[in-house]
Amino acid sequence: MTSPRVQPLSLPEMQRLKTLVPPPLESLVAVVRSAPDSPLVKTRRTRGQGSVIEINPTRWQNLSRGHQDLLFWHQVARIEQKTVPGLPWDLAVLVVGLGAAGVELGAQNVLQLSLALLAVCLGAYRLYQRQWGEQGLREATAADQGAMKLALKFGYTPLQAHTALKSLLIYLGQQTTNQLTKGRYQARLRVIEMCSPD
């Protein structure tokens, strides 16, 4: 099954978002529209140094302008900080390890089976850390800080940037029923609250 074609956002919104990209990254960041059932926003690396920010236009239009800006700058900050995942080698390790474990289970070679299971554990651990672990949370909170810095460069006051990001995290937490995802938003919110400009 082929993935749906990624289409551009409406021209005015795409142009507006492109103006929110810092000049050093302008030629490296593309903004496109994703499929209707896609996440609100997702960033992926392309070949070379480029990155694509995919936006679900239906869900995007439900955000306030401040929420849109801070969420977009969060993605830009991830690109700046080089924390956008590239090829998922940890997933490849997991799949290869599972395949090898299945083969070695039939062959009953204990040493090779142990090595295959070690590869499975390593891949699973790395996936967990990237998605739900401390590493992923550190990267997300660093991108939150980067988003607020970008907001200041583009005319927001510290209080405006802080308020917009805080209310965005509250909103995103209310939109999910997944308790792990909700917990991550709450953890990021606590970090933002500790950095209050008041």
C-alpha cells in the first residue's frame, strides 16, 4: 500500500509559515500539507541537510495564531538542534533481531539466540527512549525553549511567548486520550512553568 501523496498547504499559509523560518534555514525547510488522518504536525529529515514539516490543515486551522506559531517554531527548533530523527536504525535493529531470534530459536543455537535477543532489547530500548523516555523528553523541552527564543526574534514579548506555549501544551494535552502522551505534555508544561518570565 502506497502512502498518500503529500500536498502543499494553501499558498498564503505556506508563505506565512516560511517567513517564520530563520534565514539560515530557509533553503533547508519545506512546509507541506499532510493527509487528513495524519498527526497535527510532524517533521522528518530528507536527503542531505533538508527537513520537511508536514501539517494537517484541518487540525491546524483549529489552532489560534499564537498556538500555530509556537508549534511551528517547536519544529524549527528541533531542526536547528538536529533532534529530528533520520533513518530509524533502532527499528531496523529491532526487526533484524526479531528475525534472527526466530531463525536461531529453530536452530537452537544458544549463543546466536542470545545475541539476537540482545539486538531486540537494544532496538526496543532505543525506540522507547526516543518516544517516551528521558531522552525524548529532554529533546522536547529543549525544542520548547528554542521555540520561545525564536518567538522573541520574530516580535513576541517573553510573556506572550511563554503564555502561548503554555496554553498550547494545555490544549494538546486535552486533545489526546493516550495517557503516556498526556503525561509528556504535562511534564513539558511543568518545565515551562518553572521558566516563567513573571
